[in-house]
Amino acid sequence: MIKSMTGYGRAQGSFSGGEISVEIKSVNNRYLDCGVKLPRVYSFAEEAVKSLVQKTISRGKVDVYITVNSAGAGNIRITLNTPVVEGYLSALRQIARDYGVQDDISVSSLSRFSDVFLMEKQEEDEQEVREAILGVVSQALAAFDEMRTREGEALRQDLLSKSEDILALVAKVEARSPVTVAAYQERLTAKMREVLENTAIDEARIIQEAAIYADKVAVDEETVRLRSHVDQFCSMLEGGGVIGRKLDFLMQEMNREANTIGSKGSDVEQARTVVDIKSGLEKIREQIQNIE
């Protein structure tokens, strides 16, 4: 099977310290360009994530977005800031004594002072967190790859259909070629007779020379090579795998043959067919830019 270079995948998971969310997006690119965005505190997992992505993806610009919500109670330890509490108590009692106001100190009133509590984030096991992140990335990659495979199959079907259209146009060129060659030879023979009208020259020689030059407008070799390239193109699509670059190279060869056919032709009908071939090849070229 073939795969598209564009795709999207998302997954969520959890670990003892919180929740993990992963999104993977990709667009076309000549080579693999993987960027990982995750909280700085978890940057120790970045290289492992990139390595995992490389095992699944060969080409494309891939962005991996990882968010980790570790604000759960299991990660936070709250303790009393004893020196501060004692300081507040002492100061409040002194106010009551010195100014004769009611001593109504309570736990709730003390808790309004934010600095009476200490919040400490517990140390996390890096190995545990890394494995948890990689597990969720693997799930996102599976969804991402499933989408790429579906799009790849749609591309394959479309490209095979377009290839059949090219072969039909090539058949039209092949059918028209003998007519164009004969017409060119006839015109060339007439022109040579006109130029050599007052010169003694063998009529058979004129016909022979005209045939030699007329053969230069024949496109048999080019159509045979173009057919061969299209057949190879279809075989590669059926075979699947990472074939994007190979298809791109093969497309260059097909365009070269089409251009040669166009440069040889002087027949209006054949010229129109060649334009259709080149237009069809351009549509194929655009599509294969999406293939991994």
C-alpha cells in the first residue's frame, strides 16, 4: 500500500502524575522533518518521541504537540509554613493586647494568608513519564497512520485512473502518427520537386531523401518509451511502499518523452493530443507530491 504524506492523529492517556494529550499533524516535505513541542520540564522525552516517529514516517513535515497536565493532587504536597504561622499568631495577639480588641483568631482567618502554606511538587520518575508519553504518542501515530493509509489508497486509485487516460491519449498519437508522417513526406517531396524543377535528378532519389527526413517526425520510439514508463508507474503504485521520490523521477522521464513527441509533431490534431497528455501528466505530478 502507499501512504499520503498528509495526516492527523490524536490520543489521550494518563499516568500517576496526570493527563497526557498528543496531536500529530503532517504536510508534504521532501524529507522527514519532525518537530516536537512539549512542556520544557518534560524535554527529556523529546528525542525518544522523535525516534518513535521515525520508525513510522519516512517523509513529510511532522509536528507533534504534547501537553501534560500534572496539576493533580497526587503531584502536589501541601505543608504548613510553621515559622510564618507563628509569626502571624504572635503579631495578631500583640494587636489584641496593645489595642484592646477582641482576640478572634481562628484557623480560617489564618488560612487567608497565602504564605502560611507551602506547596511542593513531588519529584516524578522520568522513566515512568517517558514511557507514558511514548505510549500515548504510539496511539496517536496509529490513528495518524490509519488516516494516511486511507488517503494513500484514494490517491492510488486516482493515479491509476489518470494513467489509463494517458495511455488512451498515447494510443491516439500512435494511430495518428503514420498519417502525419505520410503527410509530411508528401509535402517535403512536393517542395523538393519545386526547388529542383530545372535540375536533372532521379525521381527515386527525391522520394528516398524525403522519406529519410520524414522519418524524423515519427514518434514510435517515444510512444513506446512513454508506454513503458506508464506501465512501470502503475506497477509501482500496485507494489506500494515508500515510492514518492521514485514516482517523481519517473514523472520527469514521462514529461521528457511527451515534450519530444510535441517537438516532432507538425499536425494540429496530434499537437492537441500532446497538450492533453502534458496536462494529464501535470495533474499526476501534483498528486504524487502527496505520496510518502
